[in-house]
Amino acid sequence: MPNLNVMYGRQLLLSDIERLHYQSLLPFLQKRPALVNNYCQRCHYHLQAVHVLPNGLQYCPNCLALGRITTDQFLYYLPEKNAFVKQCNYLQWQGQLTAAQAQIATTITQTLLRRQTRLIWAVTGAGKTEMLFQGIAAALARGWRVAIAAPRVDVCLELYPRLQQAFTVPISLLHGKQKQPYQYTQLVLCTIHQLWRFYHAFDAIIVDEVDAFPLADDTTLQFAIQQARKVDSACLYLTATPSPALLRQINYQQLKVSYLPLRYHQQLLPVPRIKIIPNLAPRTLPWLWRRYLQRTFARSRPLLIFVPYIRWLPLLQQLWQQLFPKRRIACVYANDPQRLTKITAFRQAQIDVLITTTILERGVTFKNVDVLVYQADAPSFSIAALVQIAGRVGRYATDTAGIVVFLCKHLTINVKQACCQIKTMNCKAKQIKKL
């Protein structure tokens, strides 16, 4: 018989329980209707008249990837028991925080232990992950269950080894491509979608990149965060580029906020170089601008090239192979079956130039990288996306001299506002450095 703890704080359909061979636990489980008043109780999606099966049962199309949920079904669960063995020490990280980081770390610890909600607004490369360690360790020492959730798989894969090195407790990594069986752990790292599988499970939830797609505009994912929290719990939001909705909450004093405008190595954010090129399509790029790219990126450093359209990926690869015949070049996009392999190869210097869409705009760190944004004025590049993309550069203390180039057809509001935001944060950072 499986241990009951595999169901603590989780909510599963009967089909999930049968697939996982948990049938022997059924007499001990509580249940609640899966659909109530046209709302899915797993993701809170509002069902429409068209969401009906041939047998007359309603179903939820929104969370279908987690298993079809219909009117006649129940969600089975067990209340979270926090059945964890207490340890003497939970944190083994030996790094040092700057004075500004230490101040934010103290605020984070107080927010978690007081079961409050707060936004940490820190620039890209500020060391947000390391600032969390003290607070997470304090929560674990109290026997609490903690979740760190991010909108994208790439962010989770970036965080997982760092958390493993920092903490002495087992950590569950949960995302849609995960093959390993679920384990009951005190510390959980997952994509936001995986929170749909939890019900009042966590004493503290930390949401990284809270403004990122798809979380920012999806109320069902925001519901997932709230449902996965215990009634009395803490919630911490992290971002370098707050959305308008978050800014409104801050302005109306509905959300507490802490700021950190300075990177951990005390260097300023790289300010993009803006170049206006009327004929910017990959096939029509003028000879003079090709020469500019050859001169600008002549040094043999890893290069990330961001493009607004997937169809441009092979065209940019062909252009770049012409400009730099000896460099190893690859393309990657969200549904690329080799996505994780290519990103790992780029990180390990097996690929010199990686051409990508906005999937790598945030949550990933590469050493010594330069960045080029091709047609930065395209609608798909929001202000936040451009700020985050520029923030991929200069993240290591050993190399803060990377460059960012925005190639544009026109100087748009988004491009100007992104550069303005970067310069504003740099001004605030300079003030801190003077203290």
C-alpha cells in the first residue's frame, strides 16, 4: 500500500489514482465535486455551452492536459499534514550577500514568517534566488511546506541545481515533461500549471517571474496559486519588470513592495545600443549593416539573437552563417523537440550562437554572453521583454562588459520605454552605491 503522504495537499481525479496505483488509499481520501456551477474546481475555468461531450457531460478544456475533468467526477485529496522530519540545519549555502541584498533577504524572511504577501522588484541579475535562501530555510525549520513556482520550464530547470546545492532537504521538480514519479517533499519547485494538482498544500509560495507569459494574463493560473496556498499562508512575488496590474496594486497600496535596483556585483545594467535600419528583413539587410554586425560581434563570445517571428529563425541562421562561417549556430523555439538539449549545449559552449524567440527572455543565465535583438520594434517585444532580454548580459561578476544591440525599423514607444526603464534603475543604483 502506498504511503498516505503521497496525497497530502494534492488533488487528483480517480483516473489519476488508478494510473498511479493508489486505489488502496481511496477509503482514506476526501473528495469534492470536480465541476460546480459551470466552474472547474481544479482551474476555475468558466465552462461554456459548447463544452459538452456527446454523452451530455460537461468538461473543462482549459486543464485538459492534466486529465479530462467532467461533471460526474470528483477531486480526491488529503489535507496537508506537514509530515516532515525536522533537521538541525536546512541551508548549506556558504555565499555572502551584499548589504542591499541582506536587507531584502531580511524582509523576505519576515514576510514569509508573518504569512504576508509582498512583491520583490529587483533588477535582472540582482541575485533574487540567493536572497530567498534565508527565508526558505526559516520556513522549513518551522516545519512548513514551501513551493517555488515559475511560469516556464526553462526557469525551473535553471533553479533546480542551485536549490539542490543550497538546501539539505529533498526537492521535488514538477513540470509537464517530467518522467520521474511524484515524491512527497517539504520543498517543491514547479511550473505554475502544476499547482492545479495541489489543494491548500503550502504554507508559503514563492512565484518567480510573476509578470511573465502565460501567468500574467491567465486568471486560471492566478487561481492555481491561491488554491495551492493554505488559508493562512505567505506569498512572495518576484520580478524585474512588474506588469501594469501589479503596479496598480502597488499604487493603490494593495500590495507591499521592496526594491533592489543594483545587481549583486555592484555594476550597472547594460544600456542597449539602438540602431535604426529601414530595410531590416534578413534577406534585404544592406551590405553596410552586415559589415556593422561583423565588426560589432567579431569577438568570439557566446551570442544570443532574439527574433520576433519563428519563420525568421532559419533566415537569421543563414545570414549569420554567411557573416561568421566558422561559428556553430543553432535555432530554438518553444515547441522545438530539442529545446532543452540546445540550451544545454549553448551553456556548455558547444554552440556559439543561439537564435531564439522570447522563450529565453528571462529566467536563464549564460556566461559572457552578448545579445542582439533583431527588429526590436516588433509588437511581440513588449517593454518588459526588452528589459529582460537586455538583462541577460553582464550577469557574472567576472564579465560585466557584454553588449546589447537593438536593431529596429522604427524607434517605437516600447523600445524607448525599455531603455528609459533601464537608465532609471541605473540612476537608482548609483544612489545606493553612494551610500
